[in-house]
Amino acid sequence: MSRDALRIRDLVVEPGARRRGVLRVGETGAGPVEMPVVVIHGSRPGPTLCLTGGVHATEYPGQTAVREMARQLDPATLAGAVIAVPVVNTPMFAARTAFVSPVDGLNLNRVAPGRPDGTVTELIVHALFTEILSLATHHIDCHGGDLTEILWPYAAYRMTGKPEQDEIGEAMARCYSPRIVALFREGTPLVPTGTVTSEAARRGVVSILGECGSAGGLDPADVATHVHGITNVMRFLGMLAGSPVVPASQLVGTGQFVVQARRGGLLRLSVGIGETVAEGQPVGEIWDLFGDVVETLRAPGRGLVRIIWTHKAVNSGDLVLKCWVTEPAPPFPPTDRFVR
Ligand SMILES: [Zn+2]
């Protein structure tokens, strides 16, 4: 809420101003590793919201939305400040590698909060936490399906057990997502550790994950979903004028399950992204190289198909579907109930 300038190294941004720069965070053999940063410091007090894209740098719609927001936001009408990092993982962006860095083979979204004496990926995420997220009260990490993933949009928040923080985090996720909201708790199956949002939340930053986009695409509709989500959250936080609009038909993802191939061969799925499958329902077949059906895949429970992998050839143990177990979300509370 301070009216002091925001400072990130030599980037000094007074209220009412927009500035951009790059942070050098490490080096490869070919030169510096840098992270682009844009700060929009509003002329009125309010929260400090960090927007990150490109943690997985081949997920393009989310990072494009961060870039668009950083260019469009007007410091004169903004309450609070936005610190935008359109592409966190620039080595991955340059090399077009899915999930992991080409430099050290690490998944940045599994090694948060990084290490000051680590490898390049750990240095990037360390700089993100110590120099950027340390200034933020709220955070949105924009992702989507990576190069090999077809994804049904959702937003997620990792519950911390701190009621005031969790209430705002849940509301932000509901403001972001067009349909599915996931609230992860300690011990929720299939939820990774060392993610940027979970570690930020542990440090008191109200941090959500926004996921939209598929398979290395850059569909304008997916960018618009992210932009709408960010805008809606900023309205909820009082940073932009207007009231958030939360869809009436939201679902809460209360659990998840996967369908795996036991046999190798050619996968022929019979369900699509966003479809609801029943327990025991056939969801696909695996054909061997002669065309014989060697396995019929069945859903182990009732769920909504949330990720399909694009590969058609499968090996024993490969994931072929990931599904949400869902229930209807309760009505969204009146926004004046929240203390932000
Ligand atoms: Zn991702």
C-alpha cells in the first residue's frame, strides 16, 4: 500500500509510471540468461500483483496474455502495482523444449523456490522469488497445455491452512477460471511439489495457477481467456474498476485420476477433451503393429477429461488421459464480503 517507488535492482518505478528492464540471473556458455520484467505502478494505492508467463516457455497463450496486460494497463487508472514477467524461463523459450530446460534438464515448476548456488533453472526461480515475488501480495502464474498436451482450462489454488489467505486464493481462482476450479490440499493425489504457486503461497503471497491453451498453440481465444481471467481477478482485488463476473456453472475439481496404457502400440482414443466419462466406460483401444486390439482402456471412475496427450504411439505405463473428479461449485459469495 506504500506510495514509495517500487525497486527491482536498478529498475525504479514511481507511482503513476511504467518501466521495463531485464534481470540477468545466470549465464550459459553462450552468454547471459535474462528475465524480462515490466512494472506498472498505479497512481492509487492497492495490492501488488505479480503476473508470470513462460515458466513453461512453450505454453504460449498465458505468456501472451501477460505481455498484453503489461502493455495495456494504464498506471493512471490502476490501483496498486503489477509486476509482469512475460517469459520466466527464457532458455526454454529459445530452445522450444517442453516441460524442462535445455540447459540443465530441470522443470522450473518443480524446483521452486530455487537456490542461489544452483544451476540455471534454479537461479531463474531463485531470482523470481527473492527479487520479484518478495514484493508481491498476489500472484497469477499463467500456464497451458505444453507441446504434447491438450488441456481443458482451469484455475487452481494450493490451500495453506491460513483461512484469510485461502479465502482470497479460492476467490481469485474462481474469478480466473471459465469452468473448473481446483483447490489442492496437502496430500491431494497427483499434485506436484516445488511449484511456483505452491511455494509462493507458503510464503504468504496469494498465488493461483491459470491454465488455458493446448499443444504449443497460440489460439487468440485462449489468450482472451487468460486476459479475461487476469482482468477479472484485478477487478476482484479492486485494482481495476468494475465487478468481477464469475460463471454460474463452475465445477470444483475435488480429485483426479489417470488412465495409463499397460500395453504398447497405437492409441485410438474414443473420448475428447472436456468430456465426462463414466466409471468402467471404454475410453480407447491400443492396437499392436499388426492392427490387433491388445488392450481396451477403461475409466477407473467418473470424471471430466482434463488432459489428453498428443502422442499416438504409446508404451507400457504411458499416461493417456488425466481426469477431474468434480462437484458443482457453491454460489460465489458477494464480493463485499471479502477483506482484501
Ligand atoms: Zn505449465
